[in-house]
Amino acid sequence: MKMKKKCFKSLLLTTGLIIGLSASIHSDAYAATHTIAKGDTLYKISMAYNTSVSNIMVANNLKNYDLYVGQVINIPDVKYTVQAGDTLYKISQKYNISLFNLRQANNIWTDYIYVGQVLDIPLLPADIAEEKPVAASAPVVNYTAQELDLLARLIMAEAESQPYEAKVAVGSVVVNRVKSGLFAPTISGVINQNINGYYQFTPVENGWINRPANEDCIKAAKEALSGVDTTKGALFYYDDSSTNQWILSKPVAIQYGRMIFAY
């Protein structure tokens, strides 16, 4: 009789948990959908589904912790195991999500990841679909084939040994300058610009820009020209050995490897 009572209680607890979570499996990309019940919080839901609050918020585009009874949210269940050569930026590009969202979902705010690490991939509902060919992105600024080559060579000179994110970021700074209205209005104009007797980019002055670009740098240049900005609008960059007080006084946007990008 005691055994029966214990089993009955277990059955009630299990049934209650299932009803309380109101979950229904619906996609390989989501563990479930969850209908908010009275007393639910994002923390409780994250614990029930073995995920993180950040991951749920990103996957559902939630701007705050407010929930309402009857609200249906997606519980993300896309995981990625870090491979040799991976970076957070490369992984975000693989899944067509923003680097910021990937960082937020996994609470990673440095560039350090390790082989075998399992990351949550915060896909939005619109991203869960059959893979389709990706159309080429329209450029955000006009440029010629010669200017693409010039930008790739600048990236090569400035960031050859730095992470791929830094390479894209160098290109982003040039594109941001073209768009800003504060510098020359073309890619070649920005790269070759001389203000008050000073070239804006050292490789133009010392000749390093004349080296041919490698495949990674060409790819990074194309990404920057298509509108990918890994700097959040930065207009300047320098490496971590700089002692120039003028550049060091600029507000920092982000750092990749040894390169620091600033406003």
C-alpha cells in the first residue's frame, strides 16, 4: 500500500510538471514551446529545460524579464561543439546570427573558447527553416575591383596575424569612415587620406600595403564591404602596444586579439 502511494505521488508530480510546463515538441531546433503559467519566471523555465535565461531571451527576442500568462515562448535546443580553428565570429556567421547574440546566449564576453566546448545557438523562429541559397549582399558603399583589392591589402598589412574578426573589423573601420561624412567619400580616398601631413594608415606610408592579400583578407574585405561591422561603428583602431595618448583617449568599442577598435 505504501509503495502504491509513493508511485501515485511520483505520477502526480511528473504529470504536474508536464502540465505546468505546458511543453510541446515541435522542431529539431527547439526543445519545446512553453506556455507561461502563473508563477513562471525565466529562471525557473531555464532550469526546467536545462538552458540559460540569456539563451531563452535571445531566441525569443525578449527585451526584459516580463512574462504574461498564456504567452508562448520557444525553448532553443541548437548546440554547437567548438572545433579546432573556430572563433565566436566564425560560428555566428555559420548560423547567420549576430556575434553579440551568440555571446549573450552563452555569457561569453572574451574571445576565448576551447575545442569541445558546447555552445547554445540562439536561433530566432524565423531562422528555423529549410536551408536556402543565400543571395549575395548588396554593398553598403560603392567600390571598384581595384578598391576591393586595396582594402584587402590594407587588412593584410594591418591584421595578417590577428583573428579573422579583427580582419573584418579593419575593413569595417574603412567603410565606417566612408559612410561617416567625416573622411574621404570613397574606399581609396579613405585609405590614402593624408590629414595635416599624416597618413591615416601606416601601411600606406611604409609600403606594407603593396603586398598581395591572402584569401582570408580578401574574404574579410568583401564582408566589410557588404555591411558586416564587427566594431559597432568604430572609426579608429590601434594595437595594444600603442602609447599614443590621443588614440588611447578614444572610447573603446571592442578588442580582437591585439587590435583595439575605438570611436
